Amino acid sequence: KFCTGLAMVPRLSRRPAQQRALTGSATLIAIALAASLSSETCRSPAGRVTFSTPASGRCLSPPSHSTSHTAMAAGTPSMELPEGLRAVIWDIDGTLVESSRLSHDATNVVLAKGGYAEISMEDYKFGTRYPTAKRMAFHSTGDTSAPVGVDLARQFDDLYVGLVTPSTVPEHEGVREILAEFRAAGCQLGALSNACTAYVRAVLSTHGWTDDFEVQFGTDDVPAAKPSPEGLLKICGLMGVAPKECVYIGDAPTDGQAASSAGMRSVGVDWGASSYEQLVEHFDEVVSSSGALRSALLRERKGAVAAQVR
């Protein structure tokens, strides 16, 4: 299911409509493989995922990463969490991983198939503030409420999820160490994205993070997409923590808005889809490096004072 809105927004600049081939042979190969291979996910009540083979349907453990958080955490010195912090919830695209190239290319494949104009990377990044159905409606018609967005979003998800690998959605530098350290200290981890849940789980699985994140949700598993706080509040309920005991990390203004509405502290990262200037009004802090992010998470909550920390 997808959330659609009624707002009409101005169309960004576009190139002439044309059928566009994906850039780079590696992406073309990945798409060919995705078309010929298939897998299904088996959901657990806690929001975790395992994989089943098409032939047997038997649930299997997700593939292990070369350096899992569990292994890293075992050798990580104990760190004391700041008073009152029990959980950290992460956005996915642009926050944990860099996926803009893959998503931009996949978007243009779907648009070209439907006879719509290709979009630039700038157009794509602007659209990331919307859930997928609204984003695809916006890219194709300029209207986030256009009904065609639902079908285009379904095609996008079918393509995009199958292309997830450690190389197509590489982790941002330093986040693996932060996750390991906070998990070792007893901090709970959750994930909330405006992409679909299958994509969230695919990203966490491909990086060996499935067992680290207690709850893993996309927009199709929450009452309303960001900037609504409903997804964050649902995660808090499932993890048994209060919003004031959590921090949400994201790279879009809607991430900060959702956290604020939920009564949750927020940290923005400017290495994703949005710049510091676009984020600073919506987050308690905005950081530009993983080291600064770690420091921000370890600070006790002292009110919503926006600052950039490098």
C-alpha cells in the first residue's frame, strides 16, 4: 500500500522525453540478473527478515557479512550510553547507505518504460522527500497525487529491491562502527524509511545488519509516511521505549519533521540527499561526518538547539 497526497507541486526542469539506457555495464548486468532470479521474504512479528528460495519456499538465514556487528561488538570496549538514551532509529537511503545512483537509474528505467521523460539527479534528490508513490507521480506528471504513481511505484520497487548488493548500496563510512559500538552498549536499533519494507530489509540483510535492528519498517508497514510521526511512534511501541528515549537520524527535512512531531530528538546528516542549509531548520543537530554523528548521539538531550558539528 502507498500513501498519496493531494498537494500539487511545480515540476522541476526535465530533459526531452526519450528511452534512456542505464549508465554503466555493471548496472545493466545487475538488472538482467534481477530479471532472471527471484526470491521472497519471510516476515517475523518483530519486523526481521529471512529469505526463501523460489524452489523450496524454505526460510533461510540472511547472508552473513564479512564483518558482522555481532563479531565487531564482541571486541568493542564497553561504552556508556548517555542518560535517558535507549534506542536509535535510522533512516536508510542517504543515511546508512549511499543509494542515489542506483535509485536514480532505476527510476529512469521505469519512467522510460512508461513513456515519461527522464529526470536529472537533482530532480531525483528533490523527489526523495516523498514516499515512493508520490515521488513517482511527481517525476512523471509533476503532481504528487496523480494515480499513476501507485503503479509506477510498484514497478520501481519490483526492480529496485532486486538490485540491492553491498556495491550498489554501499554503507556510509563509519556507520558500521557506530552501530557495533551502540549495540555493544545495549542500545536498541530500529529502521524507518519512506521506501518499501522489502527494500529496508534487503539493505540491512546485504550488509549483515538484520539481527542488529529490532524493528525494520518501510512506508507500507506504518500508518502514514514521514513527515508523519506515526511510523516512529509505532517503532517505539514495539521496542518498548518512549519517544524521548530515542534519537532519529535522517538526511531529509521530512525526517526531522517526523521526529519533532513524535517528541523525539533528531540528528540530520548532510552526506545524503539534502544540504546543511536544507536540514538545519528541521533537526536538533546537523552533522557532516560519522565522528560528529557519534559525538552527537553521546550528548545528553538538552533541548532542540540546531547546530552543525563537523
